[in-house]
Amino acid sequence: MSNRKAELWQKMTSRKNFILLAGPCVIESPKVCEQIVSHLKDLCKELNVIYVFKASFDKANRTAASSFRGPGMESGLKILERIGFEHDVPLISDIHAPEQAAGLSEVLDILQVPAFLCRQTDLIQAAARTDCIVNFKKGQFLSPQEMSRVTEKALEVGNQRLMLTERGTTFGYNNLVVDMRSIPIMKKTGYPVIFDATHSVQLPGGKGDKSGGEREFAPVLAQAAVAAGADGLFIETHPNPDKALSDGPNMIPLAQMRETLERTLKIWELQKQG
């Protein structure tokens, strides 16, 4: 494991600092990524938050085949690698297939297994065989208790650098619901638990050929999750969500990230004392 990844894992498991995984849904352009990472790095440094830049090089699960998916793995990794180097920030992105693991691990610090793929044993173990930290999104179709089976698959190949992320449960008819009991239940695994504040307010397929969302509720759910014991947040953000090429309706505007983090951190500090 590289020194950079080892240091990041040590910080994330110390429980001394709040964790933020944040960025655009998909890599739209280097310019948009630069604007977001610059803003969030400075903000997180000021607030003493562990910051990891998130952006997907390929959104393989878009509602419609015609929807924008991103630049692809080769071009996307080049953009992410430059961002990580120039801004000195750790990186997280999605892995979609076992054969991607080796190439992704050369650039990324955290491999993220998407919610819809979180039971795919070959994918889980390919990600876990790298020297990366692995973040498992809880499937919309799983109970929090079942996520222990996911971590067991990773442990079988020797990776204990694992994280779990709550992102809502399928409620039916283009809606999700969040059961905050899932936070303390998944924390029983001993791994950091992150709350995905923006996908939890998504309305999957709610606009016919794309998903809708209720971004106004993302900060509310973020605060509730931290009060329930979450170690950090996953947030998709954009300078202008209404013009974002993916998941705009559930994104928190970049200009609102300070207020969102400051309010959440106050609750996190109280929760730590309690």
C-alpha cells in the first residue's frame, strides 16, 4: 500500500476528522472539475475536514442510452490524475468491471463499488485485491445488515480498508427512502460509514428518460445522518446544477457547500461528545 493511501486510511479511521467525498457526478470537463476541487479543498482545509475529490469517468447506469456518460476510463483517469497531482488531493471514482481494477488503482486512492453492483463477487474481490481503500455503496435493494456479507467478500482476499455508504432504499415508483437506523447498524462492522446525501434525494427515472431529484432535502438528510453517527458525507455538487450533465436535480449547488458543511459539523461535534 502506498504511503499516501496508508496515511489517508489512518486519517479516515482516527475518528478525529470529518470526511467529505465530493465533486461532480461525472467528469464534464477539466474546467468544471478544477472549479469544484479548488473551492472544496480550500473550504475543507479551513474547516479541518478530510477531503477526497469525487468524479466519475463513466456513468454506466444512466436511465437512457442517449444520456451523457463521461469521457471514458483512459481520458477520465488522465484528468483525475492531473487534479490529484496539481491540487494534492486524494481521489475516488467508480469501478464497473473487474478488469478495470489494476488501471484504476494506479491513479485512485479509493475505488467505489456502485450500489447496483455491490453484490458482484468478482468485482468486489478485484477491487479489494488492489492496494486501494474500497467504498461500497449500499444497494437500494439491500438491508443494512446484508452489507456485512459484502465486506466478508473483500476480507476473503485480504483487504480490511473498507468503507460503507448509505444512499437510500428503493421505495417504489421513482422514489427512495432513508432509514437512519442503517447508520448505526452498518457501524457495527467497525468500518467508517458515509452518508450519500445527494443520491438519497434522487428520484430514479422520475423524469422519464432521466432521474429527478429534490436537492432541497439533501442538507436536511445530511444533518440527520450525522446525528445518527455517520463518519462523513458523500455529496455531488456543481457550480450550476441545473446545467449539470448528470444528476443535476439532486446536486447541492457549490455556493451552498459552506453552509451545508458548517451546519453538519456542529451536529457532528455534538454527536462525538454524546
